[in-house]
Amino acid sequence: MRIAIRTGKISNPKVASRLALYTLAKELNIPPKDVFEMPYSLAQELLTVHQEIETYKAEEMNKSIKGIK
């Protein structure tokens, strides 16, 4: 799991599902059991939204850092 987190390369579906479960539970501030009971399509959409938000935040942070230099 450590390699998957650090490199982003996930070959084991069990690790992928656990990381997705953890991410959604943490970001939505709900128990993992609730995430586990969600329909797959909803969980997938929420992960996509989370990814887009994190990408946007990273892009904005990079712009700010470039502006400081």
C-alpha cells in the first residue's frame, strides 16, 4: 500500500478499493461503512469530483508560487 500511495501505481484492486474507501470517508467526513454501502457509480463520481478539486487546488498553488519567485 505504501508504494501505491507514494507512486500512484496501483495494480492490486483490493488496495485501490481501500484507498478509495479511505479517501471518500475522510473527505466526506462520514464513516467508512457508509461509503462501503454507496452505489459504485456514486462513489466513482465523488472520487472524480475530489480529483478535480485537488487538481485545481494544486494548479492554483503553483500559480501562487510562480508569482512569488
